[in-house]
Amino acid sequence: MYLLPCPFKYFTGYDCPGCGFQRAVLALIKGDFHESFHLYPPAIPILLTVIISLGANRWFPSKSKVIRNTLFAVSCCFMLINYGFKIFLLQSHMPHL
């Protein structure tokens, strides 16, 4: 299966905050929630944000902006926390020169 390459990783050699999302979504499509979470923990919150935001526009138009912004902030926090752990773990396992 062909996945889109990450330009950030291509140019810098480091994972971007979204690296792993495609593989996590493919695991979700296959029904493997555990593997999806292992590959990229923020995938499920991001997908829920998109789905709920689309529904909020239709069923709660007066509150959709608040719902969307709150879910977006929560998803961004998940992404940043995940990225922080990934970078911290990478740095702690890299040999010091």
C-alpha cells in the first residue's frame, strides 16, 4: 500500500506532529483500534473532531463554533502531548556525541 510521504521528515529527518496518522487511520479502517492507538494516539480524537464538527454544524448551528473550537483545542493538545513524548523518547534514546 502506498502512503503519502511526509515532506517535513524528508527535509529534516525528524517526524512531524502528524507522522503516523495515515497508518493509524488504515488500522482503524481494518478495525484494529489497539494498533491505531499504538501508531498514532491522536488519530481517534482528530477523526472524532471532524465527525462531531460536521454534525454540530447541522444539528447545533448556534453552538457549532464553540463545539468546533473546543474539540479542535483538545485534539491539538493530544497532538502536542504525543509529539512531546515522541521527541523526548527519541532524544533519550539517541547516543550523545
